[in-house]
Amino acid sequence: MVIALIVLAVLVVAVVAYLIAQYNGLVGLRNKIENAYAQVDVQLTRRHDLIPNLVETVKGYAAHEKSTLEAVISARSAAMSATSVADKAQAENVISGALKSLFALSEAYPDLKANANFQQLQSELSSTEDRIAYARQFYNDNVRAYNTKIQVFPTVLIASAFSFAAREYFQADDDARGTVNVSFGRDPPMTSTLSSPRSLADRAERNVALCARLPLRHVVGPIALGAILALVVSLAAGALVGALVGLVVAAVGVAVVVAFVPRTIPLGVERILGGRDAGEAEFPRLHNLVEGLAMSSGIEPPRLKVIDDAHANLAVSGPVGDAVLVATTGLLAALERDEYEAIVAEALVRIGTGDAELAARAAFYVCGPLMRNGPARDGRPMALVTPLASARARRLRAALGDQREMLGDLAAIDMTRYPPALGAALGKMAQLGTGVESATWGTAHVWIANPLVSSDDAAASRLNELFGRHDRLDHRVELMAEL
């Protein structure tokens, strides 16, 4: 009888705990929807604020286009007074149509089209339209996850009991290609139309585990082993005090490695990558796409830097919230918008899955002195070509995993839904060349394509072979063509 009561009590506690967890999950999803809608509202407000200045500018050159101007003003007023999601979505779609008609006027008025203020407003509105699209998609993805959860058993019982009602989608009234949310293992989950050996969520979990394991394996482990050997030797020699001092020193070293070193790694790798800050005034398209795609992916945008190099390549390093994206000016100048978006998407996928953080830690813990030496940088390649270099390269490949570039390419396509854009971007990179003068052997893996420049030095060439192990660009382009 007592056992039966205990079993019954355990079952009751388990059921209550499950119900609480499901209820909290629904509350969390509902809060995500509110947060996502707030992001949409911020971008819509930004567009509303730009419209009056645009109308005033157009009036100075085309005042007699009264009907078009009134249509824009009327659409803005209706959108600002809309309350429900459906009404606001419909009103915003009317604004989009009215703005298209307004911008079409510039073709008939060359002076208006050449006006600097008009061009600036047009650029800002275009940027805002992109951000609205990204924010809207992020909101809709969260709504889909929430609505699905409240309709399935047994959560439908909790949703009915606590009045969790279905939420409305923010519908777009255009045929534009939308972006797909990639949640990197957080709700809402990504629904991929492409098969891959490992889901993004699984890869993110793997990378988290590897990030924790790297210092244990490559630093803490050797320190602990050395301390044990020193202890054995000291005890055998009767030097007990020396053994204790050695253990204390080893313990302090382990604590420093575990607690403080990981915080310095992202900045250290960033300094080795080099480059200068990519200001928004100089690179508005880069900032616009990164912020928009980061918004739709639910991650914090990385810091942006550029390297003045005619070749085409891009590197990404560091954890979410402290990542950096470094692009060559040759890449940024060569790509069209869709291609630009595809490459940025791949960079953000690497950040979101933890691949960029793992790459930074692997550079520090596995590659060691090779971080600062490269085929075009000062260094002594012959001193680095040792059995240790080959061992480091093998451990690096083991840490990063196989098919790394392919998985990133497929995830980027899931985000943009347009394989030809990524294929075209990779093709242009192959044409322009991906070698970067500042690249090093120990950080080559943080670049999307092999950045190591060729060298006549035999030792440098050997290190290039060991650490420039990216998938060939022509193979990646062929894969994009098959999708």
C-alpha cells in the first residue's frame, strides 16, 4: 500500500511538473511573439517617419502629381491608426504600393531623381523595407511555432484552460521572396527543405560541447598530467613542500585557463585577422543585410570590419554577442544584392550554430603559434614544419568536423531560399581569387574559402596544404547548381 501511494505521488508530481513546463513554454512563445511584433513596429514607425520628408521633397519638383502624393499621405494615416495585426498588415501593404508609384515618378522628373535628399530618402526607405521584411518573417515564424503548439495534444488542453488564443500572421501582399528564420536550436525550429547529414540544432549542440572540451584536452589536460608527474617525482625525492607548491601553481594555471582565457580569445583572433571598422556610411548595404538577417535569425549582429584587398573572401569568428565579420573590399564590390545576402547568411549561420566560436577557440588551443604566421607574413616557416604541425592540422580537422563548408552552404540556402545566389557568389569568389595577404595558417579555417596565398617556399607550401583544407569552390558551385 505504501509503495502504491509513493508511486502515485511520484506520478502526480511528474504530471504537475509537465503541465507547468508546458504552460511556461506557451508563455515563453507568447512573449517571443510580442517581442517580434515590437521589432516589426519599430521598423514600420521608421518608415512612417521618413514618408513626410519624402513627400515634401517630391512636392518641390512634382507638385501637380497631387493624386499620387495624397495616396501616400492617406495610406500613412491609415497605417498609423490601424490597431489589429491584420488591419496594420493591410494598411502597410497599401503604403508599399503607394511608395512604388511615388518612386516611379522620379523617372519622369530627372531633377527629382538627381536630388541628393531624394536619393538619401529612397535609400533609407529601401533599407527599411528590407528590415520590415526580415522582422515580419521573424514574427510570422514565431506565430507559426506558437499556433502549432496550442493545437497539438496535450498542449491544446492547457491552451484552452488558460485562454491561449491563436495569433494572426502579418501577411505581405507581394510576391517578394521572403527570408526563412533559422533558430539554431531555439524555438521556433527551422523547417529545412534540404537534407543534410546533421541538423543545425545538432551541430550547435556539438559545437557547444567541443568548445568546452578544447581547453580541457589541449591545455588543462597537459597541465594536470604535468602536475601529477611532478608530484610523483617530488614525492619520490622526498620534497613534499615542492610537490604541494607545484600542485597549487598547476591549480591556479587551470583556473586561469578555464575562467579567463576564453574571454580573450575572440578579441585575439579578431586582431590577427586585421582590417578596419566598416562604417555604415561607407558600407550601408552590408550593415542593412547583416542587421536584417540577424533579426530574422534571432541573434545579435556581429561587429563588421573590412580588409582592403582586391580578392574576395569573408571570415567570421567568435560567439553570439561577441562575434566579428571581416570581409574583403573586393568581395563587397563584386556581389549583387542577392549574392551579398547569401554570403552574409552563411556567415550568420556559422555564428548561430557556434561554429564561429569553435573556430576561434580551435585557432587558440589547437593551432597555437601558427595563429600569427602565414605565407605572406613575417615568420619562419621551416621552424614550424615539424611533426607537431601535422598533428595540429589533424586535431583541427577533427574539432571542426567534416563537410563543414557544405553544411554552411545548405543552411545559408535555407535562410535565403535562393540557391543560385550563393552559387553565383561562390563563383565570383573563385574568379577573383580568395587569397588574403594577412591570412595566417592558424586562422585559415575561420574564412569561408581558403585564404592562404601561394608561396615559393617549400615549408610555407607544406603548411598551406595542411591548413588550407576548405572544400573547393568549384565543387560547392556545382552543388548549388544541383539544388
